[in-house]
Amino acid sequence: MLNYSIAMLKNPVKPNEEPKAYAKSQIAGELTLKELSQRVAKQTTVSRADVSAVLISTVENMIDGLHEGLQVDFGELGKFRLQICSSGALSAEKFTSANITGVNIQFIPGEDLKDVFTGLEFLPVPTRAATRALLKAQKAGETSVDISKKPTTGGGNKPGEGEGEGEGNDGNENENPLG
């Protein structure tokens, strides 16, 4: 089950258009390295400490491989590789490394992981900002909450920030201009 909230966002390419409603994933929690290694240890004959050591070493080797310009293939999980972001130059001759603005890690899911999304159910939930406003009102003994107001101090999110995780751009165009 994947939780989502709805965010009204403007299209940065068409700022004069009215905002549209978009789904933003809401992360339900986190599976830590310790918890993951405990799960794997329960399913195998390997200790949690050994699982943690192997996972940490795997990540370190993945980073080394990416630094070497290699694509790192995790089999059915998928592949990781670096993707360069750059600003355009008028010609190939005028392009220099100064045009490179950043590097992202691109993930290409394996076949088994792609199937994870088949039959996935979606559950609408309040945004974190609405939940914070509700909790604040409850603590103050209020019986109603106006969530249409923007937060005035701390905790407010800019469009495309904070409400959902995994908002990276893989370079593909999508319906949601910010997420």
C-alpha cells in the first residue's frame, strides 16, 4: 500500500496556468540498516552483524564502481549508473566541463522489481502540513482547523519539497512538473 497526499502545484514551465492537483507519495516510515540486517539474518543462517558488514561493503564497492564510471548491476534488483546534468553550449567546440552542473545516480529497476508495482494499491492520507496543523490545534484544545493557510514559520514546504520522497528526476518528462 502506498500512501499519497494531494498537492496543488503550478507548472514551472507555464507559470500563468492555474495550479493542478498532483499526487505526492507519503513515506510511511523507514527500514533502517539495522532492521534490514535483522530481517535478512532471520531468513538465513548469517548473523545480523555479518549481514550489516556485507551490506556496508556492498555500498562502498558500488560507490567505487560508480566513481570508476561503471554501471553497477544488482541482478533482479536493478542497475545503478551515473547520469550527468549539464547546461547547453552553442556548439560541441564551446562545450567544456564547466557546463556540467551536477551528477545524479540513475536507477534502472530489474524485472522482478518492476513487477512490485503491479496491483499496488494507493491510500489517500493528509499532507504532513495538514497533520501538523491538526496536532497543533488538538494541543491548543481547538475543535476545528483551517488548513488552507500557509505556515508562517518553519515546517512549510516549497512545492516539490518534503511532502514525498524519491522526487528525483530521471530525465524523463512526466505529467507532474515538480515530482
